[in-house]
Amino acid sequence: MLEVERADGVYIYDREGKAYMDLIAGIGVSAVGHGHPKVIAAIKNQLGKYLHTMVYGEHIQSPQVRLAKKLTDQLPSRLNSVYFVNSGSEAVEGAMKLAKRYTGRYELVACRNAYHGSTQGANSLMSDQTFTRGYQPLLPGVKFMTFNNQEDIAVITEKTAGVIVETVQGEAGVILPDEGYLRQLRQQCDETGALLIFDEIQAGFGRTGHLFAFEKYGIVPDILLLAKGMGGGMPIGAFIANRKVMDVLSHNPVLGHITTFGGHPVSCAAGIAALEVINDKRLLRQVVEKEALFHHLLHHEKVKEIRSAGLMMAVDLDDEKMVQDFCQKTHEMGLLTDWFLFNETSFRIAPPLTITTDEIKKASKIILKALDDL
Ligand code: PMP
């Protein structure tokens, strides 16, 4: 266990001053690295003005307005209304409620081995009951399909309120959508009137080398979910939809979703700074170059496969024990890697996007040495 003293860039330091290179970025949170100077400056600036003043939406707060504007400026015109929340799970809850209200239906379709969060609504979307057995009954009307399985798409029907998928599956061990799969989902949703929800809580904010992962596939969802990297290390999330869809939360009954701290002004100020750092063509291009460098360097007989979407990477080893031993070993060697919830044979590489090529070379050397020693 690591007791954190401070963190800077790609390093976390413990109480004894030992440096750990962070290859997981708090599971995709610290996309701009720890303590990015622009994020810290934005936080300090907002601290001098105001913190929380009122439940979200009651007052006009410029950090919220500016962040929403910056986000919608980057998004397809259909995604023009942002609802800020506190976390990824709350964004998922918001989207589930919105899909139900807008369609008047209650069935939801999710993918097997997806992770959408740990609140009871989000837990209902989890196919693996290992984590949810203790909390039954959860929400009724959830149907599962296997990601990339074309036949399963038929579970989306005129009864479906929303279909929630990770644009790139994270906890399943970085599974990319097959060519045409997201288009088929879009088509089925259009034909049945279900809302298509992309969970980019892990894959968004530059992680895949695009500001939003769906850009690569040219398919626009009805609701987009963001969190994690969005706040530059501060807690924030959002569900984003068309104004016409979002409006149903405001009437009959009113207050369709209430959140006290959602869109906290300090988190939004940090989010604006983080977005400015990430939404830079050079940085996004470098994400893909850094992905290629990892692929180039991580040749080892124990590496079976590397799956990746930008700097969202899974490295396949032989078995679960090997992965656990590997994570333990790299930890001792001052490098933080991690395993996946639904893929026991892979370890995770998801560093700050700002990691340098020298740091990647150094990290890769440690990884290869740890694999040698297994
Ligand atoms: N969706 C995805 C794809 C995630 O990876 C996560 C967090 N790992 C969540 C939702 C839930 O986010 P949070 O932990 O902020 O509630």
C-alpha cells in the first residue's frame, strides 16, 4: 500500500520519498498529469472568488457556463446541452433517468463485462453478479448483449429506453468496437426509438488520441457521459444530450435530477484548464505516437497481446497469477500498473497523456525487467 505524500507530473511520491511512476493515472483521471500548473492556477483563481453557493442550476456560475460552452463547441451540434454532476456513476444515473423520461419506456440495454459505476442504477447494468449479488433486487428491465456481437443487437426493441455502451470497453480489458458495430447500434436505436448512450467516462478526454473516442468512428450518441479526466484531478462528471431531450427533466414533474455539488465551481475551473491542455492537436497526435512507442518497446515472450486505443492499453499475459505477481513486482520497482475488473489475464497501462518519450522508455525497461523476473 502506498501512502501518498505528493504527486507531480507522472510521479507519485510516498512518505519515505520513494518515487512511483504512475502508469494508471488514477484509472484515467490524471490525463494532464498530477498537479498540472494550469489546473492548479485555475483552482487557486477560483478559490479566491467563490466555492459552492447553491444547488446546481439555481445560480448562474461562470465556470459552469464556460466549461459547458467549451465542451459543446467541440461536440457535434446535436450534443448541445450539458448537465454537470459529481462523478461517473452519477452521470450514468442521469442518463438512465433521462432515457426513461424521454422515451416513456423503462428497459435498458447494456453490454456484458461493461463497467458503468457502483451506485444501484449503474450496478444494475453490470452483467457479472459477483459484485452485485449482495444488493439484489436491482433495477428491473435491464437486458444484456455482448459487445461486438451483431446478433445480440436484436435485444434492442421498441421497448428499449436506452442502450448504454462504452465506446471502447475499459474494464473488459480494452476492447475496441469492430468496424461498423457502433453504426449498427446507431441504426437499431434509430429504428426502435431507443436513445444511444456512449459512456466515455474512461475513454474520453484525449485518452484514445481523440478528444472524444466516438470521433474516430463517426457515430454520434444521443447522450454522452464524461467524468474522470474531465476535472484534471477534481471530481466532476456530465451527461450531455440535445436540448430537446434534456428539457424533459425540467417539467412534469420538475427537478428530474437534483444534485447539490454537481458542477462545483472549483471542479469546473479545473475542468476548463484541463480541457485547454488536452484539446491540443499536437498533444492528441502525440498520444497515438506514444501508444506506438509502447507497442514498439514492449516485446517480450511473456506478452501475448497488447490491445490499445491511444494510451488506454491492456497487456495480455498468461494467467491471473502472473498479472497479480507482475503488478506487485512493478510496485516494488517504483512503477504503478493495475489489473482490470473483468479481464484477469491483462494488466493496464493508462498513464497521464503528458508522459514523455523518455519516461515511456524508462517505464518499458522496468516492465520488461519485471516480466523477466516473473
Ligand atoms: N463508466 C466507466 C466506463 C468507468 O470506467 C467508471 C469508473 N471506473 C465509471 C463509469 C464510474 O465512474 P465513477 O467511479 O466516477 O462513479
